[in-house]
Amino acid sequence: MKAAVYYNNNDVRLEERPRPTIDKGEILVKVVASGICGSDVLEWYRIKKAPIVLGHEISGIVEEIGEGVEDLNVGDRVFVSHHVPCNRCRYCLAGNHTVCDTLHHTNFDPGGFAEFIRIPSINVESGTFVLPCSVSFDEGTFVEPLGCVLRGQRSIDLKPEHSLLILGSGISGLLHILAARAIGVEQIIATDVNRFQLEMAASLGAHAVIDAREDVPSVLREKNNGRGADRVIVCTGAFPAFQQAMRSVDRAGTVLCFATTAPGTDLPVPINEFWRNSITVTSSYAAAPIDLAEALDYLGKKKINVNPLITHRFGLADTEKGFRLMAGTSNSLKIIIEPQN
């Protein structure tokens, strides 16, 4: 079979790989659509494992079923999660599934930028979801990123009455806007340095947008009745955004580090000020099966329309073009690779 093999952001090669064979409890999925995630183009994170077949935002069709697999049939349209928790350890039992050791070490074989992938039994059991007829293959690639967003918003107890500042209007920031609008948040303000992304943020429901090169904390207060934001979500790895977040949160508010910086970067926190004003700084990583099921429900019931976020589609042979666009500053958002084309 053919697979797009990652060497670096500017070197993704179409190569022949053995078609995976499945064992008991496993399934083989023919990949129809696979989204390029922002984390796929974090070279400091990915290049240490290169060469590697990436791609974890996938949807496809069940091609083969191993012995003992129940509730799935050949021909089923599915989304499959690459990381799944054990659901038995102390972290999972406390609801902290995304720090489970099993979640950090599970994956499918090889990756979504290939014609076929083998789904291990634990992923079949905990991470495979049949797509309803109302969800297209393209929409299915959003189950994982939307699940991450919903988990993040739940972790900060986002409510309709909160004012929300989203720093960074790339794909994750825009999904946060859509999810916040879906629950009725009445004041959403978004930032970015990219004019295209700011315009997209406004079109998707942000009530105000700010060029991130401005004095964001001051402009925020001008647009938010003199107050900081009740909830601040950092959706870009740009360090100035984290600094802006610290200066933009209101008393008794919460800062969510949804994105991350490169390793070794420290963020100064004004401990005394935050202590006095009851400010929380927290983080959110990945998604658990409960979050993925919720995301699929949102998509299936059309509570969120992700189709405006899709800007490019490429066949497997042009995966490198997709990576170059994703890593660059072009007017691109969700880029979908179609391995069967």
C-alpha cells in the first residue's frame, strides 16, 4: 500500500509500505479522510521520531474484521481514536483519562496518512465509533480535535454568562468559538495576527476580534466593559499569547493553556496577584472516549458545523503540499488528505 512518510515539514515522501495484517480482536480500516493536525507540523515534537507515518484525525471504512470483534461489520463507516485510556488506573477512575499511561502509548498502525491502518484491539474496544449517516467522512476527521476542545471547555466550567477570550484563531481556536457558541456564550473575543483567521473567527461567531500585535489586555477591556475575561483559552504556541493571557484574565477567572510552547519555556506567573484575585491557571491535553462521543453527537445533531473550516483537500501523493501549507502562513485551516485519491 501507499503511505505518506514524514521526514520533516518540507519532506513528506510517498512510499510503499506493507499492508497491515490484523490479529484477533483487531480491524483493518481503509482510510477515506485524514486531517493534518497542528501538532503534526510541530517539528521539535515530530522530527525525533522521523521517518514516521503521521495522521490521527481519521475516518474510513472497515475493510476486515478479526476474530472476536463484535458490534462492527465490514463496510461500516467509522472514526477511530489513536490514543485510548485503560479505564482502570487511578487516573482514569478519577476522570483524568488523558494522563493515563496507556493513552500515551496506544496508537494505530501505521498512521492516517496511509491507504490502510490496523486498529489494535484496545482501540477497537474503546476508540472506534460508527459514523451516523448525518456525519460525512470529512466531518468525521473533526471528532478528535472537537473532542479535545469540548474536554478543555468542560475543564474550565465554561458557561453562557462568561466572557471568553480566545488567543489564536487557528483551527483549535475556531473550534473553541463554535463550541462556545453552541452552549450560548454571549461574549466571545478572539485574537490572531492573521487577517484571514480573524475574519473567519468573526464569521463563525466571535463578537469581537483583536489583532494580536495590539495591546490585547487593554483592547479587551475596552470591548468587555472595562473587565478582563472570565475565561481565557490559549490556542497558539506563540509565547506572547501566554503572556497576554496572564494579563487578560479577570478576578476569579481561569486561564486554560490549550496549546503548548516548545520544551524548556517557562512562563512567569504573578503568584501574589493571582493568589489575591483567586485566578486559576490550568491545562488540557487530548480527549477521552467520553469527549469523542460528545463531539460525534454535536456533529451528528448539527449543533456545530465544521465544514466552513475545510480549506484544502489533497490526495496522498500531495501530502507534502498540505504540510507546507499547514506549517506556513497561508490562508489555510483544516487540510484533509484523501488516501484513496
